[in-house]
Amino acid sequence: MDQTSINALHRNKTGKVSDKWASYLPHYDALFAPLRELPLTMLEIGVQNGGSLETWSRFFKAGQRFIGCDIDPRCAALQYDDPRVSIVVGDANAAPTFQAIRAISPDFDIVIDDGSHQSMDILNSFVNYFPLVKPGGVYVVEDAHTLYNDAYGGGVLNEYGAYSFFKKLIDVLSFQFWRDELSIKTFFRTFFPHAATPGFILDGWVDSIAFRNSIITITKAQGPGHEKLGERVLVGSSAQVQTWGGSFVAAAASGTGNPGP
């Protein structure tokens, strides 16, 4: 079976032009390796010349659908020999485009946002499309360095930008440890009215967030919930340095203890 890497596929490809930063390529190889043999579905927001869709379809040979969405009407002329590849032209966050994408596939194992790079578009796309990511799937924001740029609605001190949103989302991963102090709805008042806080955030569907230079990766949990730490697994029979009383172990298991010295 062909195990050519994304790095090699991208660097050696011909045909439609694809534009990726070098650091993305080994990251994608590691990130997507567990998904490579699955009959997955994938959405890429922003396709430009369409070359990356060729790369994805060649890497994920068992993949079922590869959908590219772009607001540029010239993308409608992109043609692919692979029938698994589809192009939807339109604003990904406009209702007709959203419906057209869902008509092709109702959910996705991978979503990559390589669209306008505007802070508000990135935030809206995440709110709209992360709920369509399957449990255990991944959502990727490319070229996140633009979020430091005022011209893209960002800025390093911009509390309303998408980067600030994803940084706040980190704290939701540990909500079980501060839930008695503040509600998630209040925590996100900078971005959403109380009644409009996305349900997937309230329900605890975000499992992890990873930040790299210019790329953000959000993994969806296998199921909803905020009790992510799990039970404390204390094993062994010899405790020569530190002993634990039954009450301490019980407290730790409930999330109120402080394991370690």
C-alpha cells in the first residue's frame, strides 16, 4: 500500500497549484496518520487553485468525500478526475452555501479552514462547522499568524479576535475545576450573548486544543461532558516516600484533591 507522506505528495505534486508552509507538512503527517486508512469525509474552506484537494485525495485513498468551498466564482471551473472531490462556490458561512455543503456530506472527520483568514470569518466558521465534525475528528485553522494583524481583524492585544477566543476555549477543557466560580456563558460574554453561546461548548465537546506557529488544531471529544480528568488510578503497594489517606484519595477522585507533594 502506498504510504507516501503529505510532505512528499505536496513537494512533488504537479497539476493544480497548492500553497502550504513547510512546517505544516510534517504536522499534518503526524496529525492525520491515525485517520489515513479510514473512509473519511473532509471539508476544506478556501481552495484557491485547488491543488490541496488533490493532495488530500491522494493521501486518504480510502476517503469517501473531499469537499472544497471557496467564495471565488472562478473555482467553479476547477475539474477533478477523482469523483470523490467536489467544489462548492460561496461564502462558507452563508446559509445557502452551508446547506449545499451538508447536502454532499452531513458530517466530517476533518475540517480545514484556509479561507479568508479574517478573524470574524474564522470564528463564525468554527461555530458553524465544528458541530459537524465527527467524534474524535479534528478541526484545523491554517495561517493563524494573520490573527495578529489588524488588517484581518486581529491584533496581539485584541480581546475580541479569534485568537483570544481559542485561548479562552483552553480553559473550558478544565471547566470541572472552576465550574463553581463562573458559568461558561458568562465566561464567553465577550463573544456571545448568554442565549447564543454555542451548545457544543456548553456540552463539553472540545477535547483538546494545540497551538503551533500559524496553525491551531482542535480535536472533538468522543462524547460530550466536562468530567475529562477521569478517575485517579493509584497503583502499587509500597509508598515509602508519601502515603495517602482514604479521604485524600476520595477528594482527588472527585477533582478537589491535589495529588503530589
